Amino acid sequence: MSRTRTALLAAMALVAGATGSAIAAVPGDAGAAAVPCTVDYKVQNQWDTGFTASVTVTNHGAAKSSWAVKWSYAGNQKVTSGWNARITQSGANVTAANESYNATLASGGSATFGFQGSYSGTNAVPATFTLDGVTCNVDGGGGPTDPPDPTDPPPGNRVDNPYAGAKVYVNPEWSANAAAEPGGSRIANQPTGVWLDRTAAINGAGGKMGLRDHLDEALEQKGSGELVVQLVIYNLPGRDCAALASNGELGPTEIDRYKSEYIDPIKTILADPKYASLRIVTTVEIDSLPNLVTNVSPRATATPNCDVMKANGNYVKGVGYALNKLGDVPNVYNYVDAGHHGWLGWDDNFGASAEMFKQAATAEGATVADVHGFIANTANYSALKEDHFSINDTVAGKSVRESKWVSWNRYVDELSYAQALREKLVSLGFDSKIGMLIDTSRNGWGGANRPTGPGATTSVDTYVDGGRYDRRFNTGNWCNQSGAGLGERPQASPEPGIDAYVWMKPPGESDGASKAIDNDEGKGFDRMCDPTYTGNPRNDNNMSGALPDAPISGHWFSAQFQELMKNAYPPLS
């Protein structure tokens, strides 16, 4: 170590102790020209358990088109939220990388960013900073004789599978509804997703718990172990362009409101140091991106609303923004909705949808690193695994793919679809460790009519129809399905590549009203929820299969809950 470097580090320690900041290379210092970069780290405000800091990096070398500043803490400081940089942390090691709008760093130019953090004990200023791997505040540029930069592990401090070794939050509001039903106490302690399906849900509406209420309750449930909280981020502008039952409060062009009134407040709450010990799983915008593949012109399944959303780009922008902002919180795990096999399993949908997911994951400042995984079958009914037929079977000289039910799909169930989609996404550049979730809340298809073996081999249709668990008229049917049952109970790591089976859709909460009902939640009436409806091209003009007398989406539907318990598989004891 050179004498100059030793002196500079000593000076930093003195400054840190006196003012809560660290800076070297005093203006006018004869040695400043030899310093490749300087970092000014200032603790601006500090209280018993937290602090805010401002960091200014100045580049004395060649101009840069992107940059990353790194440092390590000697104590237990944790960055909980940041601004003007994408800040991640792994253990004691912190990386602050440029945003898209401040990526350029000219020679002699500076960039300033800030963050909020938590700590206990002491809050010492870091001793060493690097800019793109070069040590700052030290002459000689951190060359070959300097120690290697210690801050190069994967970004963030997230575990590989947040569900592994953790309990999962039980929503007391859903649990109370379930327990109030005859027989409902058998499942009232199961974890379910918390749906933030409008801005008012953040603070609580109609006497319901808000986001902070749920997180506070989660801390109580957590105890000394690990606990996962499951949130559904669901409020895009022009939401659910092909399904009127779940239309939202924001119009197709209100992307700025989505960002400032919905995502930003959610991020602020999630970044509160109070909740840093929770593992927060976000399911990002179900039923959005797949619509831009399957329900746009010139396809027969196109709707004008979906054409509008593809043209204005606000689904892609909204998902990208959500991934970017929520991904900045170190204990948030983003899972992007990936439809289900009966929607995206066909050759002309599968690859195009994966490409669309990649596009959204790299929009609005997001990167693939902001995606921890994907979720299939959210709020849907596709069977987890069909045991009595496979895509490779041939009956009476015809492939199973030629049956009316499979209709040339590449997949016959959610497990095979989710595992294959995971491999496809990895091939497109997503992390090889991404995991899949499968919503099994309503795909059990048990009860007295559950097949116990394959169908008759007189034709490919009798073979498939006689053996399939999923008894819908068509895989395009999605609303309050008659005959559906609770599926596999929530569990971690059930199959290779699958992080968990989850009940993201709370059983007993309606998919949509079976007739038009006035409401202040922006939710319309979709004929797919009408049991008398004879269908459209999206379900091959089959009957809807919906239960009668359903309330608007998200409201308690006792008849559906009883149906799900009756047809549960595995059966309820």
C-alpha cells in the first residue's frame, strides 16, 4: 500500500467520525490528478434504527456510458430503498448502478444518488469505494497491486427460493371468511395472496386491511423464523383488455397515475426498514402481457381494447416500471404472470409470449435481474398434472394433439408447461436460477367424477375426454367454473424448477359477476361469467361453464367455496 493511499484512508476515517461523510482528493490537492475517481458519502439524517445518505461519484478518467459504484459495510447496515441509482445489496456488499437517465458520466463529471438504510449499533462510513472496479479516493487507480474489489457477488441479498424453510402469511380476512363457512375451518389456516387490485387497496378500503396492516400482521405471524408474504400487483391501465369482469380503475392512457399513485406508494411501504425481515413475493400484473400476443389483430380472438394496449405500450411500460421499482427493495421477489398452458401452450403463442416477457423485463429501467421467477395458472383452473394421457400418446392412428380438447397444444397440464417455459425463458437470458410458481387454489378437479384411468381407445377424443381431470368445456373458460375443486395445498419445492405451489387466488373469491352489477371498483360484466353464455372464439364457442349468482370479482362467493371444498383433490379430511 502506498503512503499516499494510507494517508487518504486515515483522513477518510477522521472525516467519517466527525461529520458522517467520507471524501478524499481535496480540490487543489497536488495528488488529485492521479486519483481516477472520488466518492463523497454523506450521512444526512440518522436515528436509532435508520439513516439516509447521499453519495456523489466524480469520474476523473475517460467518459463512461454506464457506471456502478460499490462498497462494503463493516457493520450491519442494510439499504432499504434508493433513488437516482439502482441499489442492490448482498450481505455487507452494496452496488449502486446508474439509471437509464444518468448513465453517461463524462470525464470530470459527477452523479449523485441517495438511499435510506437501517442499522443497529454503529453506522460507520465505508472505508473503500470502487467505480467500475477501480478503487476511488486513492492515487494509482487501484491497479494490479491493489486488492480485488470485494463487492462482486450476485446483486441483492435474496435467497434462491423464498418459500424454502419459510412459513407463508395467512390473510386473517380471508381466513375469517373461510372459517365462517360450514367445513371451512379445514382450510382456513392456508396461506393465500393479498390482492392490491386498486389504489384504494393500498391503504385499505371499505373497512378492509391495507398493505401496512397486512405487513404488520405478517410480522406477528413470523415470530423468529422466516415468513413469505404474497402480494398480487394488479392495477395496470386498461387492465384485462379481453375480460370485462376484471377491468380496473385506470384508463388505457393513465400510465403516469399507475406509476405515481400505485407502484410508487407500494414501493415506499415495502421499503420501510420495519418490514426488512419479511420475504415479500409480488405476482406482477396477471392476465396482461399474454393478451398482447393472443388477443390482438389480426387474430380471430382479437379485441379492440387489447389492440389499444399493444399500440400504446402501457402494459409493457407498466410491468417494466413495477419490476424496476419493486425490484429495488432487497427483500422483494418479483414473479411475473405467465398465463397458463391452455392460453399460451401452442407453438405460435409460447415463444412469442416468452419474448414479450423479456421485453417487459427490460423496459422502464428494469433488467432480467429484477425477475426472480414466473407464475402460471394464477386464478385459473388448469389441471396440475394429467396422469391418464400425455402429449406423446397415439390412439386410433391419431396423436393426442389432434383431440378436440388438446387442439394441437404442446402441453396438457400446468406442470409440464411451467417447466418448459422456465427453460425457454432461461434460453432468452433470464437467470438460470429463476423459479416457477403454480397457482393450485382451484385446479384439483376431484370429487365423485374424477377419472381413475384413461378413457376408451375408440377414438382420440374418447381417450382424452374419458381420462382428463380438467372437466371444463374448454381450457379458455376461466370464470367461476362449475365442478372445480381445491388443488394441491401450498408447499415449497414440490418439483424441479418449481419454487412452490401457491394459493395466489383466494378460494371463494369470485372471478366476476354472472350478471351486470353496479359497483365503484371499475369492474364490468363479462358474458364468460354468465352460465347461459354460449361462448366466443377464445373458448371455441363453448358454454361458459360458470356458476350462477356470482358477485363481482374479488367478493366472497359462498357457493363457489363450497364447490371447491366438495371437489378438492387431494380430498379434505
